[in-house]
Amino acid sequence: MCKIFIYLLFVSSLIIPTSLFATNGSVLIGIGAKSRAMGGTGIGISHGADSALVNPSLIVYVNNNQISLGGTLFMPEVSNSMGQVGFMSAYKDGLADKSVIPSVSFSTKIDDNFYLGLGMWGTAGMGVDYRNSVNNFNMVTNLQIMQFGVPLAYKIDNLSIGITPLVQYGSLDVSYNGVLDTSLVGPATTEIGHDEGVSQDLAIGYNIGVSYRINSMTIGLSYKSKIDMVYDGQLSGASTDFASFGLFGGNRLGDEISTPAEIGIGVSYKYKYHTIAVDIKQIKWSDAKGYEDFKWEDQNVFALGYEFLKDIWALRVGYNYGSSPINEQNTNTIDATASAINMFNLLGFPAIVESHFTIGGAYMFSKEASLDFAYVYAPEVTNTYSIKQFSAFGGTNPTQLETKHSQSSLSVGLKYNF
């Protein structure tokens, strides 16, 4: 069984998304089809082996051994336009419209108190592809995050504690080229560009969790550590042209981009065939290197999920809301840094979707095997930011950048207990 699981980890690691958007900022709203069908909840409700990355203390509710194999087909839509007041250019598609996000989880009961596991999960990422759009600087961005972990949990009566030490793999590619109208900060028109290729890094972190079950209610607390990553030549190279005009204080940005810390609380309650779960968490973007340079703000996330489970099938629905971590910066200053931040955020990393509606269910083939599935839809959001201090069109001086973003995804997961 161990050899089979290692093989599955290897195969799944080859299915890396070519370009994806996660949903709360750049973070997936849930790990596994069950969590995603229930609005991304998982801090105060056990999802079996898949709980390792959300609240590892909850893997203690796996009987004996469980393996979970899953994947999400992600289908975002992003487009934008730049233009003058009263005129907007045609929208340009800016994203590979399909990508696959894998997950593999395993947990086992060592004795009545001690549990451990192993897993690999695609957890975050985002990217746009405007390589065929001159007006959008031919910009291409692609951030991918995978995490590998070994969850450990200990149970004493109704109290359980857990920790998942993590190894995180990340890759980042930021490239662009074009012509700026920089008449307010430099020459009238200036060619700019950056194409360093893909940079990669490995770093370590951890997730910890505590849960307590009182009759039909479970309460959970979780904390995910910040993980500092370095992508050589990416942000430093992308900011070089802008720093030469005095933007960003005249200094190139550093190449550190951190996966932000998260802290949350969750509760679930089960009554006969019905289970309801609620999570509240905060994602600490403002303390994460890289994101703080682009003025990302801490994101408060609320998740609500419901399950009706009877006999061999289950129906699940949910809702997830996370306030956008990016906001328009004030461009009514001499320094054009605010215009640069607005452009990079809305053009290259438009994390603006907020509401997510989820639905799914499960079918139990036997006491050992079940199939989970989920569909997530995030309605289109439109944001318009000022970039009036420079332009992608030499001499035409457009003043606005408008981006539209929506998402949908399908998730499936196969669980086997033995």
C-alpha cells in the first residue's frame, strides 16, 4: 500500500496547473471535493484524510486507514481593457481557461490515541496570459504552489491536537514588454520589458489545529504559518524599469513572496441526517513579503456549509465570501507608484472575486469506497482602477484599467477506507 501511495503522489505531482486562479486571493477555498461543496469549510468539521491541510487534529475521526484521491478542474475567466475616460478598448482575454489542481491524502490510526498521514496538495496560484495583447504589455504571470505534508494528531477523550509539517514548492514567472507614456515621470515614451523565465523555490512551514467534540458539536481552531519563498529575478526584474523612473522609492522590489499566515475558527453541528458547518478565518496578506509591496490587505473569509446525509448518498451546498485583498491606490500624487501598483494588481494579479456558491454531494459504493463531487461558481466582478500617470499606449494617455473576473470549477474525489 505504501508503494502504491508513493506512486500516486508522483503521478499527481506531474499534473501541475499551467495557469490558475484560486479564490480567496490566491488561496483555494477548500481542499477536497467535500470541503469545496460545503463552501470551503473544514476547521470545525472533519473531512477525513483531507483535513490534514486545514485542521490536522480532525484526522482522528478516520477509522483505521483512509486514502483520498482528488482533483479540481478550474475554469476562470479574466479580461480587461485600458482606455481614456469615455472610451474603453475592446476586452482582451487574459487567462488560460482550464487547469487541473491535484490532491492526494492518506491517514492511518496507529492506536486509540495517535494518528498520522501523508499528502500532497495544490493549494494556491494565479496567472494571466496576455502574450497576444500588445495593449496589455503582452503580460504573462504564473504563480503555482504545491504543499507536501505529514500530519500527526493525538486524541485524548474528546480533545484532539494536530500538526502538519510542510514542504512547499513554488514557481513564479512574470514577464511583460511594451511602451509606456511616462511624460509625468520620465521621457515621453519608453520601452519596457522583463522576461526572466520561471523561478522556483522550496521552503518549510506548518499547520496546527485543535478540536473538541461536545456531543453532536465540534469546535476547531487552526493556524497556518507564513512560508517565505524567494523567486530569483522575478519582482526585482519586473520592477527595474519602474524604479528607474523613481517609482517604488527608486529601488527595485525584492524577490521574496510569502505564502501568508492564516488563523481561523470553525464549528459544526450534526442532527440526524443534517450537518451544518461555519468557518471564520483571516488571511494575513499585509504581513506577507511581496504582497505587502503591492498593498494587499488582510482578508476576512466567511464560509458556510450544509450536508444532508442518508444511506448511501449525500447532498451538500455552501457559500464562501472573502473580501478582495486588493484595493485601488490613490493616484493623485506626484509619485506614479500608485499607478504602477494598480496596473500590476488589476492586470497581472486580479484577485477580485469575493462570493462563491457551492454545491455537490457523495455516493457510497460500499462501506469502504465513496465518490465526492463539487461545483463552485464565483459570479463576475468588475473593478476599475486609475492608471492616469502613465499609459501602455504611447502618447494617448489613457486613464483607466478595467478588469472582469469570474470563476467556475468542478472537483471530484475518491475515498477508500481499509
